[in-house]
Amino acid sequence: MKEHIDYLSTLFVGIDIASRIHVISALDFNQDFFIKMKPFENTKEGAGIVEKMIADVLADNHQFKYVVIGMESTGFYGVHLANYLSTSELLAPFSVRVYCLNPKEVKNYKKSFNDIGKNDGIDSFVIADFARVGRIAIKPWRGSQYLALQRLTRHRMHITECITREKTYMLNNIYLKFSEYALLRNGEHPFSNKYGATAEAILTEFTTNEDIVNSSIEELVEFINSKSKGRIADPEETAKIVQAAARNSYRLDKCLYEPLTISIASSFNCISSFEKELKAIDKAILQTVQGLNPEEYTVLNSIPGIGKVYSAGILAEIGSIKAFQNANQLAKYCGIVWNDNDSGDFESEDSRMSKAGNRYLRYYIIEATGSVISHCPEYKAFYQKKYAETRNHQHKRALALTSRKFIRLLFGLLDKGQLYSPEKGR
């Protein structure tokens, strides 16, 4: 365990979290039970009962001066209980620390018991024992401020996933309606923003491809200028590309065009709404992060390209870098590590990233890395080097490896409390 623990004077509590009924066990260092697999309801009243249950053990057994409480991080069912126990006035004199544990770590630890039974609530014993043997390597529950920031940063990730999912879904409909347009790649595509106002107008205001084919170039140029507000440098060339794509696309029965157009328009509306919400969430994140661990937030913001929102997302998940002993531990926590799939001097191009850690932290680390690549020459060069090393999964592989390098920088700066400089980025 990272923090110093007086094991002989500590009561180790394990709570098996479920949606309606939790189960609690409590052990001393000798593995003697003081509470043995007692169920209690996941309610405010139930939290009060378990608080008193722990307090009674402490009152009757004066050898205990500290309390460590472990519970699995199972969705959001344990959030209220973690808040309740970590701020308990009854338990405060015993320096209570509440830990939300990775379920995978607890599951792997459970495998070390050869003859463990299958009683209801046996996991509460396993969690308490996990704490007893010093396997916890994370910081205690950080309270409502971090929870508030996490709710926002995690919801932001949810919104971005919704946008990505909607765009992917919409592309299927675009291909059915306007096949050749959907197949145009970045270098060939007539619009820099495939989901911008001009692209939307082309896809939704022309019901059929024949409508585009039968329009004159002059009409299309006027339409494009109007929808883009004159921002497209060569509207005539754009009009020709769009018309050629319409001419070469598959034709559909007329009854299909209107439903597809309605579906595409609906997807554009959804994406627009999500993007509006994203701006509101970003604003709320920047308000919530103020005053929360200002030193580490300042260090994160000193890295070119990382941005205040990505910094807040990283801070919300790691809390403090003091929770990690080294960069490798931080990488493992967010799942940017690889299973050993090498033999001799051969390094497999298809080694899969573990992804067993905190997926929210992994998301913000990788997104931040992508932004830093655009602002830091040394990271851009490293990304390009890794990109050129293989023909398989080039971008994903290079971005993941660059993220691993970024984690080393992140840990080094935060651990030493230093601001970024180009020399430290190497």
C-alpha cells in the first residue's frame, strides 16, 4: 500500500457492492472476523446501520486506531456509500480511508484462494483480505469535489462517443443515398468539414442524385456560395466534384430517397445538438476544476496542446500523481500497456493493448496525446517514426506508443512539480 499503514492497529473492512443489497465483512491483521458477511440495504438508512456496525466494533476493541474500507468500483452503486463513510463523524477519529477498487484486481486476488466457499457475500471477505495484505495501491476516495468533476468529464466522453456513433451510423445512410460522395477520401472530398453546414445542405436539400446532376454548374456554385457564406475558395471546382459524384453514384428506387434524406437530416440534427451540449459541458468543466489541485492542474496546462479540458479530464481520474509510484504504474492504471507477445528479437506488430485499466483516463490521455503531437515537434517526430515502422494499424499503433511516451512526461512533470519545457519533453 502506498501510504504507511499500522497494520496491527487497523480494522480492515470489505464491502461487496450490489444494486440493492451490500454485504460487509471486517477483519484484523490476523484474519479474525469482527463482522462476518452481514447484508445491509443500499439506502441512506442502510449506510447509517453499517456505520454504527463499524463504530461498535471500534468501541469494543480498543486495539484498533485506524479503519481501511475497501469496496469494488462497480458502476455507481457504491458512490453514495463511499461518500457517506469517508465523511462519517463517528469514524473520523480512526482516520478512516475508503478505497474504490478495480474489480479485476479483486477477481484475480480471489483466485489465490484454493478452497474458498461460494457463500453469499464471500467477496466482502476477499476485499477485506485484499486490504489486509497490503494490495491496495491507489489513493483513498477523494470526495464530492472530484466526484463532481468526474461526472462532468465522464459525461463529456459519453457525448463525444454519441457524436462518433451518430456520424458512423449516418455514413451508412449517406452511402445508400449518395454512394460515390460517401467514398470520397480527405484529399478528394469537396468540403473540409464533412459534417458542416454546406455538406448538410447538399445531402438534405437535394432529395435525389438526379436533382444534382440536372442542376447547372452555375446553380450549384450559387447554392454552395450561399450555404458556405462564401468561405469555399473554389466553389466551381467543388460544384464539379459534387456533380460528378452524383453522376457516378448508384441509382435507387424513388421511394427510398425521401426516407434516407429524412434519416440523414435527423442525424445532422442529433450531431448539432450533441455538439451544443459539448460546449456547455466544457464550460461547466472549466468552472468546476477551479481551485481543485491547482498546482498539478497548472503543470498539466503548461504542456503545449493539452488544453484545459483534457487537463481536467486527466486530473479528475488520477486525483494526485502521489497515488502512483512510477510512470509504469500510471500506464497500467489507464490500460496503456501491452501483453507480452514477443519472441526473441521479433516484436509483434499485432500486440494488443491491455485496456484493462481506467477507460476514462485512457481516453483523455490518448486525446491529449493527439493534440500534443500537433504542438510539440518531438512528439510529432516520434509519432511519425512509429507510424512508418509498420504497415498494420499504423495510426492506432503510433498514437498508442506516443501516448506511452506522453505518460512518462506526464508523470515526470507532476511528480517533480515542474512546468513543461522542450528539454523535458524528450
